[in-house]
Amino acid sequence: WRGVLPSNTLSCLYGLSEDVREREILGKDLKWDIELIDDTVQNIPFKKIFRENRSPKTKVLVCLVGVQTNQFVRASDLALKFRKKGVDVLIGGFHVSGVISTLPDLSPELVVLKNAGASLVAGEAEGGHWEKILCDALHDRLGSVYNFLNDLPDISQSPFPKIHPKLHKHYAIKHFGTLDCGRGCPFGCTFCTVINVQGRRMRFRDAQLVLNKIREDYHRYGITHYFFTDDNFCRNKNWEAIFDGLIEIRQKEKIPILFMMQLDTQSHLVPNFVEKAARAGCAQVFIGMESLNQENLKAAKKNQNEIENFKHLVEAFQAKGIICHLAYIIGFPLDTVESVKKDIQQLLALKAGQASFFMMTPLPGSIDYKQALEKGMFRDADLNNYDTFHETFRHPRMAPGDWLEAYEAAWRSFYHPENMKTILRSLNKENYWGVFFNFIWYKNSLQVEG
């Protein structure tokens, strides 16, 4: 019925396509029709696409963008359906990129698409990559695999994600946008796919261009809320310039910008970061805490997380009116049903405004995925289940079913009404509505799932 957030990848590809069209790279007389479809909230006009593809004067290119592993089966079904009708298809995203970054050869599911004539795209589309692919498509010379993983582009001056008004109306909050101010992460967490797909060398958009984009989207589309999709915003070298600009936009230009961002657990130690984030309009931070067992964190090479600092981390942000939304993984090698229960009690004591729980999943592109293949570890063959909400391998210390129950019990414990009361008492009034909304969403989701 309604989506939560627009896909930043879809917006990026739209912005890049418009840029190629405006620069007339493919010819001055070429007529363009760029249509964005979010498969989660829209129907795909198959008949229209097939009909246009039969026109001798029209070149149709279907692009399946930002496809994650749990979305791959659906995307593959779509790609094969289009290929049977002779439509050119590109498929990219973290599954394709993750597999190609990890394995010496294509995995069986990618081979199926390649043999069907679909083109696989690994890596990012900036840096001239997108215009090359579009040129190949226009001249009927699409390659079977485009691998840009070793050619990570400079994005400082790249076209920005672009809002499509017809698509934006399909989301619950129409004044909410996404924006990647930087890409990559310097750390080496074994479960993470970002470091092998977007790289550990971080790259950044120009700060002034980011601020100009925010102004433009406000005046043209009324966007006032953002999710900055950077994997780790406090490691963006331009964070202070962006915050200073947002403070000026809010105070002098009276534009009521609010945003949420993703951070690491050391972010509160960066001088001036928390204070300026609050003044710049930060309403919520999503922090990868992951575990309250230091040995689990060491095993996952997340050595930057020190559990004795977690309380100070939460208090630092929430004292400034910023909700801490903690990401927590269940299924590390040392986890047991009992240890998870004890750890969740420690998590509750931190009094963070929100938390989301995930089941450890060896996703293509991660070190865990590569090691699982090398060890011949039993894994679920159904990629639909690789959404971090299912058991996808045999846990060494939790029996099948027990692991899932421990995961679901974590949700029930955190969003229990008594815990919500305790959290609300500890927060500034500005935090109440975000926490209350998340609590209502959680309770409703339980009812929907029975």
C-alpha cells in the first residue's frame, strides 16, 4: 500500500540517467522515457513494456537496481520473464556485486541469468560507467558482465540521487528523502558486505553540493526529512562542514531539516560531533552495537566496539535529544539461548530509544560468506530467507528453532510495554513520538503475523 523509504539506489540511477540525457551523450535527437518502478509498492506494466519493445524505433532497457540477496529470486524471475520477450535486462546490486567480489567464478544463479542473456553489473555506476552501459545498450552490444569493483569512482562531483515525484507519492511520508553523502567504511567486520562492495577507502560528495541539493529538494519537492545512507557518517571527512551548513540552513533560512544517520560506536568521542549533530537537525542515529559479548565482537573483527563505552555512547546522544537506535545481531558463534537472554537484559539497561534485531546471515560479499563456502558449511539454499530474519545455517550452540525463538524473544523483551515506559521516562520530550511510533509499529506487526 505504502513504502517506508524510497530506494536510494533507484534515485541514484535516475539522477545518473537524467545527467546522461541532459549532456546528450547518446545523441542530440534521442528521445528519452525514464520510468521508475518500486516493485514493493507498484505494479509492473509488463504489457506496456513488451509492446514498446516490439517497436522498431524504440530501444527498451529494463534495469533491476539495488537487488539484495533476499530480493534476488524475485529479480531473477522478472529478468527471465523479460528476456523471454527479447527485452534487454541489466541486474545489479549487492547480491551480484557481493558474489563477484568474493568468488573466482559466477555462482549458479548468476550463470542462469547470464545464459538467458541478462547483463550482470557489479560495482557503482558513477565515473562514466553508466553512460558506457547505456551506449552499449543503444547500439546492441551489451556485455554479459560489467565488473567495476576495482574501479571505485570519485563521487565528489557526481550527479546526486534524483527525486521522481510520481514515485514519491507511493511512500507513507512524502517529505522523506535519502542521500548518500559518502560511501565505504574503514573497518573490517566479517559479516559486512559494504567493505568488499563499496570498499574500505572512503569517498565523499562535496559538502557544498550536498547542502545545495538539500536546499533544492526542499524548495522543489518539500523534502524536510532525510536518511543519510552513509554506512558510517562520523567517518565522512566532510561531516563538520555539512553540519555547519545545516545549522545555518535551519537557523538563517528557517528550513526545518531533520535527519537520521548511521554511525559507529566511537562516534560520541569525535570532538563536537554530537553537539553539532543535534543543532544540525539530527533526530535519530542508527548504531551498529551488534553484541554485548566482547569475545563475539573480537571474533567478528569489530574491535572498535568496546562494551564498557556503550552506556556513555547512548547517554551522550540522548542527552542532546537524539534517539539512539541500536542494531543488534543474534547468532554470533559464542551465543547461546541463555547468553542471549542475559545480553538483552544488559541492552535494556542502556535505555536506548529503539533497537532492531538481526539474525547472523552469511551474505555474499562478506568475509563470513567466503569462509562458509571454504568450510563447506551447510547453508539454506533458498535465497529468499537471506533477509536476516531466518536461520540460514546450523548454529554451533543453538538448535534449529531455538535460535529463532531467541531472536523473537529479544524483540518481545525490548518492546514490552513496561520497558517502553522506562525508556520514555528517561528521554527528553522531543524523543517521545519517534519511540512511540516504533512501538506501535512493532505491536501492529505482531498482530499481522499472528
